[in-house]
Amino acid sequence: MKKPVHNPREVAEIVAIQALSFVASEPERLGLFLAETGVGPETLRNAASDPNFLLSVLDFVLRGDDTVKTFATAAELHPTNVAAARQVLGDALGDPTWERDVP
């Protein structure tokens, strides 16, 4: 039995890896992602270990409502969990580009 993960950054990275798998599952979506990131198919696996790359995966998925909803359904997550994973990972990496909604 696997030990549950409680570290928010680890959870965010797991969600990002799931998102990468989702992106890679459809050739057209993968092609668009690779073209935008400049990563080649041969370096995709190595890039997946880079937290900044994982951040770009989440950004790609979150960019379109349909894409994030489809991914969230496939991963059995609520779309807000995907956004939360992006927030946690961005905060951990000191990413200033993500804007928070302040109530």
C-alpha cells in the first residue's frame, strides 16, 4: 500500500505529471504543447523532472476551459484543484507571474 502524500508541493507535482500524461495522450494536443515549449519528444521524459517544466504543463492545461475540464474529469479532480496545484507549484518556485484572486 502506498503512503499518502501530504506535502502540497509533492501533490502539485503529481497533478502536473498527470497533466503531462493527459497532454501526451492526444497527438494534436502534444504537438501544440511541444511547439509552444520548444521541448522535443526525445527530451520530454527528462524535462518532466524539472519543476519549472511541470509549471508550464499546468499553465498549458489551464489556458483553456475545455482542456482543464477534460483533464480534471480524466484525473478525477475538480478543476479548482488543478488551479490550486499550479498555485502551490508556482509559489514554491517563486513564480511572480501567477495572479491570485483576492476576495
